[in-house]
Amino acid sequence: MSSNQENTAEILKVIGNHSVVKLPYRDFPSITVQGDTFNSLISTIRYALERIGTNAAEATSTLQLLSEELQTALDEYEEVLGQHGFELPYRK
């Protein structure tokens, strides 16, 4: 594989703050996330963890919202894979 091939990616779809990208040396596309969005995801998890002992309801609510956000991204990923003829890289 040449150096140029290693640095070439196919963008299958840009979806808000994340994208579905196919790298030439990987069998399945990836979900890419903007750095600031990734930082926000980690901050949300830390926020919820800090509240587990003092406000479990708030922690649960925060984690539920985060779970829904990530599920939406995964649903979009699966849709893009289907549109481009890829099987899922995992079992549902």
C-alpha cells in the first residue's frame, strides 16, 4: 500500500458533528466525531458520574439522553452502511 493510499479516505456521509468514513485499509467504515463533540461526550459522562451518589435521578437522565444521542448516531451509521452495500461489522 502506497503512502498516498494510506492517507485517502472515502467520506460516505457527513451527519452533523460526525461522519461515516471508509478507510482503504479497513474492512468497514468508521464513525468519525469532531474533537469538540467527543470532548462534550466525555464531559457529559463525567457529569453523570459525579452525580450518581448525590442525585441518581439526574445522573440517570443525563446518561439516558447521552445513550439516545449515541443510538441515533449508530442508527445513521447502519443506514449509511446499508446504502453503500456494507454488512454491519457486528451482530444486532
